[in-house]
Amino acid sequence: MRAPSITALVCTRNRGSLPAETVRTIMTGNHQNFELRVIDQSRDNVSEESLAEWMSDPRFHYTRSTTEGLSRARNIGFAQAQAEIVAMTDDDCRVPEDWLHRMESVFSSTTPVDVILGNVIAAAHDSSRGFISSYRRKSSFIASSVRDKPKVEGIGACMGIRTKVWSALGGFDPMLGAGSKFNACDDADFVIRALLAGYRVGEFPEVHVEHHGFRTWADGRDLIRGYMFGIGGMLAKHLRCGHWGVLHVARALARRWMFGRPVVDFGFTPARSLRLGGFVRGFLAGLAAPVDYRSGLFDPGELLRNRSDPIGRSSTGLP
């Protein structure tokens, strides 16, 4: 078999059969030379069983991990990836059939880019009962410094990264992202570290996924609180590392807090007190958490311990 030109990555934990539809949309796409890696941190076998139809497909690779946290799962997936480009989406998203083609096409364009962020479009839902978070921009933009970070605010549900960039930056911070101490902001942190290291980050609306992660209005407060807690912790870490360029990020955040709304659309404008409270708690926690000033990671030893992840079962996708 020839090496895949692109790796698709889906991470999941205790989501039942939900990832099966995400996997189906990737596996039935029109790309002819890809691999799909699923990293499953679930405590039960439901997700694994829902993916049974793909286990014998040579393009499909399933890994069961005993670790916890989205960043840890993503780091496992990147470490296993056979392609030079990894395209990530979440386990509650659906991708169009040409998603991998579009991602690969942007990476191979004449304008060099190292990290790609795409649009995350909310699926049809009953807006009287709740919301689906989304992110959309109308035109492309390429950031070349951390000053540009407020202009690239896409999220990890539609994100592509060159594996050499992931390796050079030491991966995703294991203390950030869903299931971690700071619960969010692993994607924004990676973008900031990439820009600080001189890599180029682009947003391209032609690359997009459809998000099906419906939440009730009651869930919204907890989501916003956790999101802002992660932002606060992440910014505190970078300031402690002397990355003063993130003050541009903080200034844009403050401007939105005073005069606007978050760039991610939650279907409503969260209360200022809710956003500020979550941010302040996260910032204080970020000031207290251990940091490696050279790598710019929280507790980097945690990442190294999980590089040799204890795996319960792994399927290569080969018969």
C-alpha cells in the first residue's frame, strides 16, 4: 500500500454510537489516498462496536486509549499518523465528501500555510430549545504573527496541521482542551504557539464541516464558563512565559467583552458577568499551575508520559 497523502483524525470519549456517523462521512468521501485514525478514550465498548463495519478497511485505524483529555488523544493520533498532513474534526460533526480534498488543496496551494482553520456550520436544529455552536468567516485570511491571532479564531472541529509543525511545537498542551484541567482552548493555544514560532496560520471558508453538537439553553452557561476558564488559563500561561504578543489577544477579548459578543456563535450573547467570572478564575488557575517556560506547555511531563500511551486494543484496519 502506498503511504496516505492525508490523515483524518477523530477523537472520542464516552459518546456511544455518535462517532459512527462522523466516521461514515469521512470513509465514504471521494478522496482516494487517505487514512482515518480514531482515538477512543471511552470507558465502555459502545463506540468501538458502532465502528465494527470499518475495522477491516485498510484505511481505518482504531486505537483504544486509557488516557483522558482531548489534547492527549490528539497527540496520540498525530504520533501515529502516516501522512504529512492531519485533518481533524470532532465526533459530533459531519464532513462533506470533498473535505479532505479541500484541506489538501489549500495546503498544496502556492501560498504556504502550516495550520488551517475552516468554517464550522451549525446543523439544522430547533432554536427554541437550544443551540449548536458554530464559527463562520466569509473570506480567507493568513496570519503570520501573533498580532494577527484575533483575525483567526477558528476552532479545532475543522483544523488541519502539518505533522512536522505538531512535532516541532511539542504537540497539543495536555492541560488544555475538553477533559483536562482547563477544559478548553487547546486549539487556540496551538495556533498561538505556531504563530510565535514563525509558522503561518490560515482560515479558509471553503474548508468546512457541519456541527451536530446540540445543547440546551441550560447547558449554555456551563459551556461559556468552561470556555472562558480555558482562555484565562491559556493567556496566563503565555504571559508567564514572556509571550507579550498575546496582549493583542487579550485586548481583542476585552473589546468583545465590552462592546460585542464571542466570535464563536453560541446562539445567544452570554452575560458579561458570566464571561468575566470564568476568565478570571481561569487566569488565576493559570498563574498557579506548573509551566515549562522553554516549551510553553503546562506540565510538559504529562505529555511525555502519555507519548507511550497504555493502549487496551488497537486495530490497524488490515484484515
